[in-house]
Amino acid sequence: MEIKGPILFEAYPSLKKKIPWMPLLTNLPTSVDRLTELEKELNLKNGEIYIKRDDKNHHIYGGNKLRKFEFIFAEAMRKKKKGMITLGGIGTNHGIACAIVARELGLKCYLFLSHQPLTWHVQRSLLLYDYFGAKLHLSKSFEVGILKSLFFRLFHPNYYLMSIGGTPLFGIGTSLGSIGFINAMFELKKQIDQNIIPEPDVIFVAGGSTGTGAGLIAGCKLLGLTIDVKIVNVSKDIIVNNSAVMKNANKAIKYMRKYDKTIPDISITSDDFEIVQGYVGSDYGVKTHRAQKAVDLITELEAKNKNFKLETTYTGKTMAAMIDFLKEKENKSKKVLFWNTYNSNDLDKYLKETQFDYKKLPTKFHKFYEDTSFQCWQIVGCPKELREKCPAFLNHEYRFWKVSECSLDSEKIKKAKEELTQVIELEDA
Ligand SMILES: Cc1ncc(COP(=O)(O)O)c(C=O)c1O
């Protein structure tokens, strides 16, 4: 059976033999759902809210990563690399995706991880890297992590070094990840043309390394769409800023134009997008009240029924920004699309298999389990039978005191709730 290439190659066939690409995603095009309950909640006047379901684009790990990896891993394979090196925080979703795809392709995977606020999400990610066969290195800071990975690469020339989030950092690194999202915008355009979704006025997307947003912005301009793309900064200002987004978007366009001069010679300027500030909190990865509130609201109104999840590092903060935008009187009739970048497939089943044995991780990582015990079932010591039936068990966003059928006595719950809210350190940002 002939494998259909990415939609971008249909538009620009001369890219086919030039730009590396391999099929990884198993469910394309991703669907677009309408969030009618949220529309009602926000009392919109002719406004419409949609969600692009990239969370379901792969049977193991959905989200934004594999759209980038179809191009980046293809380059690694073309260069006959034996493994991948990449970096991020200790809870990096990018690292999970890299480990999964590397394993699928028979490549080794080395992750250089640096500190971020500790949550169950982080603890879970560490166990998942190990489950999917990645080798882990811990660094004191992001900067040290960069140096360590560069040093490692020096002695392992057969490995492909993928920058943080698969996006150029300070202009260094491949543009192929963003090209994955130019391709995604071509997919959306086709859905607009097929009347699956009206052309949105605004797109909201999380900005971590900016590769996703930069690709969407470049895609809009190439297609002549005047959609206002808003990148919500959930990371560090030195990474998410106007100059970085312009640089990353323009580098991707230039890369494509090198192989096909019919591609319009356009340039992205700061007028083509907006970076939304004020939602990150004091640092990358901290839980904020606003993000948690947005996650709770969407879970109740939409996510439970439509089977997707938000989390508080990326998509919760982005959703909080979108909700605030739609509360403004002048935005009540806007058509808005939330680009869902977070996986919604179940990963906990893999951890159940391994019984959460963190001792299999390198010793340096044990402190992330031993110094803290802030999972609800650990605090209240609930019995295994009860725990495994509880919808809050292993769910890093859903608090067990909201489970109405919880049979623990209320004093215990009250005490654990106090302890948990203290440890999680919700910020007011
Ligand atoms: C769930 C999720 N959303 C969004 C992003 C940010 O994407 P980008 O790094 O392309 O800005 C990430 C990055 O890790 C992520 O894990």
C-alpha cells in the first residue's frame, strides 16, 4: 500500500524528495470538536469555541510532539543515527514522546533532565521514560543540561541531538519540528474548506519552546489566512518572545523555500501573532490557581464527555488565557479554536504493569519519590481495593475529595486536603 505523504507535499510536490518525513501518526486528520457547554458557560453571543483534537493523533502518545517527529526522526533515520539525545525539565512530555518513538524505531534515547517543580505529573513522567527504555541524566539547571547534552553528543557523533521541544534554541537547531506544524495548518485549512469548521478568528496554543506556535503562524501566512494566532507563554521569557517566534517561523519558511521556490517569499513579523503573557506563574511548571480552575472547569463541562484531558503546565494555562479572552465583551462573538497539544491516551496502564517501582530509576532520581509523599492515597493510606476503583487514583489533576462516592471518613479527607493544597503550592498568578 502506498503511504500518503504529508498534506504539505500535496501543496508543494517538490518538497517530497528533499524534506525528510516518515509516517508516525496513526490518526490523521485529527478531528475538530465544538465545545458547546463552554460556550453556554461563557455566555457567548454568536461566538463559537472549537478544539483541535491533536491529543488523539497517535494510538500511544498523542499531542503536539509526533507532528514534529514525523520530520525530525526522519532526518535522524536519513542520517543513519543510532540514537536520540534530547533535553527538558524532569517532567518533559517531549522526553516521553522521544522515548516512545525511539523505541518504536529501534533507536537509543538519552534524556538530559533539569529541575522543575515536583508534581505527580513529574513523578509519573520519570517512570514513563524508564518504562519506554530511555537513559536518564539529571542536571542542576537548564543551562547545565544544555552543556551536558552538547558534551555527550561530542563523544557520540552517531546520535542525533534534538533541541528542547524539537525547536531551534536561540536560532540553533532544526526547523523540521515547526514544519510539522505548518503541515498541521494545511490540514486545518482543508477542514475549513470542507466546512468541518468555520475559519477561526483566533487560535490559542501553548508556547513552551514555540515550535508549535511558530509553525501554525507560518502556515497561516503561507495559506493567506488572517487568523490571529495567540501563543500563551507557559515557559521562560528568554525562550518565548516575539523575536524567537519570528526567527523560528522564518527559519522554517526559508528551509522550505530552499527546495521549492514556488513557496511564497514571505516573512513573519510581530504583527502576525501575539504572545499572551501573565499565565505562567513564577516559573515554568508551577501550578497556578487560574490554570487549575480552567482544568477543573473544562473537565466538568467538556473533557469528561469528550475524553480529553488538560494539565496545568501547558494546556491549563492556555485554556485559562482563552477563557479570560472570551469573558471580554468585545470577544463574545469570536470564533475561537483551542489547539490541544496534550496527549489524552492512558499511560498509567504501563505504570501499573511495573507497580511504580521508582527504584529502577538511577539513584539520583529516588529523592523525587522519597523526600515527598503527596499523593492522596499515600496521605490517607487508603486501601488498595478502594484506591484502584477511585477515579482520582493516578490522575494528577483530579482531586479525590471531589469524588462523591469516596468512602473515607470526612475528617481524614479534610486533613489530606489541607496537606495536599499546601504541598501543591498553587500560585495566584
Ligand atoms: C502538552 C504540551 N503543550 C504544548 C507544548 C509546547 O509546545 P512548543 O514547545 O512547541 O511550544 C508542550 C511542550 O513540551 C507540551 O508538552
